[in-house]
Amino acid sequence: MTSRILKESRCIVCIIFAAAMYGFSINNFLHNSGLLAGGFTGISLLGQKVLLTFSGIDLPLSAIYIPLNAVPALLSFKFIGKRFTIYSLIMIILSSTFADLIPNFNLTDDIFLCAVFGGIINGTAIAICLLNNATSGGADFISIFISEHYGKDAWNYIFAGNVVVLVCSGVIFGWRGAMYSIILQFASTMIIQMLYKRYQKQTLLIITEKPQKVYEVIKECTNHDGTLFRGKGLYKGKDRNMIYSVVSSDEIRRVVSRIKHIDPGAFINIVKSEEVTGNFYRRPNN
């Protein structure tokens, strides 16, 4: 019970930190240079800019961003998980509030630097959320839903959708800011894919003298199964055992470390799997 409370407390602290990073980035890199973030944040910023430009109404970001996330949050609550949705709502409310409250420190007027560092900070903040069982809302809910139900890493699809939003911004406000915003989105997407690997798959091909113990490690660490092939090593003509298994990329380091511990002589080939169909265990987001 105590360990669970500590774990949840750590998650909430990380989410608060990520929200502060996200709000800081919006105010000091996006607002400072007229750039747009992706997803519902980008839509909210675009709506905020349209209202201010054409109606003179200066709404806080939270007034647009929080209501916009209501429907995706309800769908997430039903199809993804309750705790996941609650953590995500904390992130949504805090990040938009921080964006309204954190001052602009005028760090730089260089739009390229704003695009690159804004993307890096945004991507890092989103990755921290995802690693702690939450999202920054909107399009991230959609991405997680696609990943959960179809077993695909959906961030590139989200990037394509973000480009559409930025094209709309380019039509209304000019192409310079929109094109630099695409650079920001690209940087953000690359950071997320580098740090968050849950929906990326890796195939393990393991030649070992201890197949049963290796299989037990895979089962214990990942809850995934394995298939044993028996063959003959051509160099020495000895009988060999090869285990085939597919695991999530974020599990690879721990699994390989454990396998090398029980069988230092194991030969392990790790291959990136583009897509997997059939039964594949996924840890629940509840």
C-alpha cells in the first residue's frame, strides 16, 4: 500500500513538473515568436490568436484548452483507463494554467531557436507525462487510443494532423510562422519517439544453452510468450536452441540484462518490428 502511494505521488510530482515545462515553453518560445504547438494546444493557440486579431477578445489559453479536451477526456475515461484520464486532466488543467501565469522572460527573438528549443521542451514534457501514465490531452488521447487498439506507434500520424492545423494557420496569418511551427512539431515528435517507446516493438532472437530459464525471464519481465526453435550450429555442428519473442521497446534493456545475467554466453539479436498482428500483451493504462 505504501509503495503504491509513493509511486502515485511520484507520478503526480512528475506531471506537475511536466505541466510547468509545457507552460513555460508556450509562453517563452511559442507566444514569443508567434509559433503554434501541435494538437489541441495548437488549435487553442490558433483560436486565441484569431479571437484577439479579429474580435479584440483576449481569452486566456485555459478558457479554450480545457473545454476543448472535454470530449477526448470522456472517451479516454471509457476506453483507455480511469487513472490515466485523471492524471491527464491534472496535466491539461495545470499546463494551460501555467501557460497563463508564467511570465515571458524574452529569452530570444530568434524564431528558429524558438522552434527548436520549444519543440525539445514540449516533446520532453509530453514524454514525461506518457512515462507517468498521462498525456497532455487532445491529440495525445487519440494517439494512445490508436496505439492501444491497433498496436501501432501513432505519433507520426499525429504529426501529419498537426501539419494540417499549421497549414490553416499559414493561410490565415502567413506562412513564415507556420513553417517554423512545423520544425517545432518535428522536433517535439522526435523527442517523444526517442524517450517514449511503449508502443514500439522489438523482436528478440536468442540462441542459448538455457532456453527454459531465458523464457522464464521474458515471461516474468514482460508477460510475453516465446517460441523455441531447435537447430544445429554450422560452425561446430552442435545442437542449438533459439527463442523467438516480441516485446515492447521500453522492456528491452531490462530483459537483455536479465538474460545475460543467467546465461552470459547467450547470443541475442534485436530487430525492430514495424508492425505486429495477433495476440500481443499490452500493460493496461488503468
